[in-house]
Amino acid sequence: MNNATIAELTAGYQMGNYTRFPVAFLRGEGARLFDADGREYLDFLGGIAVALLGHAHPGVTRAIADQAASLVHVSNLFHVPVQSEVARLLSLATIGGKVFFCNSGTEANEAAIKLARKWSSDRGRTDAYEIVAIDGSFHGRTYGSLSATGQPKFHEGFGPMVPGFRAIPFGDIESLDAALNDKTCAFLVEPMQGEIGVRMHPPGYLETAAGLCRDRGILLIADEIQTGMGRTGEMLASKRFGIIPDIVTLAKGIANGLPLGAVVARDEVAVSFSPGSHGSTFGGNPVCCSAARVVLETITAPGFLDEVKRKGDRLADGLRAIAGRRSDIVSVRGMGLMIGVEMSVETKPIANRALEHGFIVNACSGNVLRLLPPLNVTDAEIDRALSLLEAAMPEERRS
Ligand SMILES: *Cc1c(COP(=O)(O)O)cnc(C)c1O
């Protein structure tokens, strides 16, 4: 089987809901991938922020294999040793409080939405059920998270949406101020908007928003599914922006590629998930948790996150140097190893050309390139990525 025959097989039997590159990967190693035609790639997408410690990380691989050989699944009717340990590590590394495990990002947001409404209801405020979210956000594809998602293109054809969600314009604190009223139970926000192309809130926005929530007894939910787990150089991007959410949702890189999602809520909120109120058959599965334990131990080791910051700066500086040589780069934005390059031209052709040259980068929102390398990417890989990316950009006539 080569790339072409695998692509044909995909098209023959799978629904057409994905737009796929004509490439099939057989194996990976760190920031490198190898396809079915024997070609090597440098991967700065990481399965969309999932391969946090790179592909086939030896520690993660060993943990998965050992756990799979002893016990793959029990049930949350029982205690699960590695799950208990991962919850402890997650709580300590984020906001304290208690953890609920699920299997994906959208499920983490569903759980957070349910938890916020239940918390409101438990306090006798049954009419305070509204969730406020921002235009351009992405919170997932199931109905609650989809209803919260502030991009109409994802809603199209799937209506009606779940009631009780309110969208406000991006970057506008006055709209937020007006939207947070006595019908609101929570404000749901990505510290940086990922899917739409690494969009940053205006300086001070998140701190002011957190203050408004605190003053009005409204829960602040940070969707850190993409920005969390050390991606920005801190365990949570919230920390980098000086806010402490009441609820945090995590997924993507948390188990370095195995399906795991988590909700962390401060104790007073977490109690609203009382016995039987919410659950998941697979959530917190021992194999996924064994991978997550290695991830957490690795990124909380002394000095690791400082290195993420340093490498993020190296990558951003390199991109700004490229921008200085060109006229079509509008801005380089982001934090740590989550970076967006906004251009005045379409970026899809650039991502396609980069792929042909052996470099994997994501084009989003039409004119943005999104870079999400593994957190343990090397300086040499960053430098190579910069030259591959620049080579994939269209030739400019010098004036
Ligand atoms: C990817 C993502 C989700 C959805 O996660 P899935 O695991 O695909 O359900 C939600 N929120 C953010 C910010 C994301 O980046």
C-alpha cells in the first residue's frame, strides 16, 4: 500500500467529512513523520496540538504498553489507580480543585457546560443557565459545544442549536459587560482562539473579563484544550494572562495522542457533579491515563516550561525575521509554541507546497499559518522549519 492506494481505500468506505491531504503516515519519531511512499516530514502540526511530546515518545510508549499488558479497562464503578494519580497531578499543576475525565475536547466542554448549569441550579438559580461565548471561538462538534462555538459555518445545516448560548463580538469588553446578567451562569473563553488562527484577545481583556465574572458570581470557564498542557510555556495559558478560571477544560495533548479529556473545577463548583449526575464509560481509561501521567511528569519537570518559552521565542523571532524580508506577512502572533502567521495572501497553497517539501503546517481561516510543534522540538528542527516554510512561500518581486 502506498499513499495513493490508501487514499483510494479511504474514499471508498469512509464518509467525506474530512478534507485530507493525499498522504498516509506509517510511523513517527519525535517531530518527524514517515509516509507510505517512504518520504520524511518535519511535523509542526502534531495531529493538531496532540503530539505534545512528539511521536512515539519512548516513555509514553512504554507506559501504554505496560498498562495495556496488565489492564486496559475497568469501569468508573471502581477506583482506577493511574487515574487517581493523574487527577492529583492535574489538580496540583492547574487550579487545584477536582477533576472529571472524559475522552475528547468537545466532551470536556459538554461536561463544563453541564457543570456550570448544575452549579447554578444547585444554588436555586434555575433561570441562570446562559453561557456567554465569543465570536470566532471553537469549542467542539457535539451539540452543547457546537452551540457555544462562535462560528456560524459550523452550525449551518445542523439547527436548531441548543438554547441558552449567547455570542458576543470578539475583543469587545463592553459587549461582555452587557451580556453577563442575572441569566448568565458562565463565560466560556479560549485564552487564545486556536482554530480560527491563533487570535489573541486585546491586552487586559481576559483580566477585566475575569473581574466581571467574579463580581457577578458568574463562572469563568477557560477552554484550554489547545492552549493548555504547557503549550504556551505555562501549564495553562490562563496563568500567562493573569487569570484563574473556575473551570478549565483540557484534551488534545494531554495523553500525547490517546483519547483523553479532562475538566478541572475548583472544589465549590466541582461538588455539583454529585453521584450519578454525569459520567463516561471510557473516561479516564487506564491506558490513556498512563500516557497522561508521563506527559504530566515530563512537562512539570523543573526547567521544561522555561525551555518551551525559549523555543517559542526562537520560532517567533525567526518568523519575524522572515516577515522582515517579505511584504505579505501581516503579523506573527501567539505565545510559546502556539504561533499564527497572518498573511495578506491565501495560505492553503503555502501549506500544500510545504507538504511537498516535507514540512507539515496548518493553514486556517484562509490566510493564517498555524504552527504547533511538539514541546520538546529541538533548536535545529525549529531552524529547519523556518527555512522550509520560507521556501514554500510565494516568490516576491523586489521593488
Ligand atoms: C480541538 C478543540 C476542541 C475540540 O476538541 P475535540 O477533541 O476535537 O472534540 C475544543 N476546543 C478547542 C479550543 C479546541 O482546540
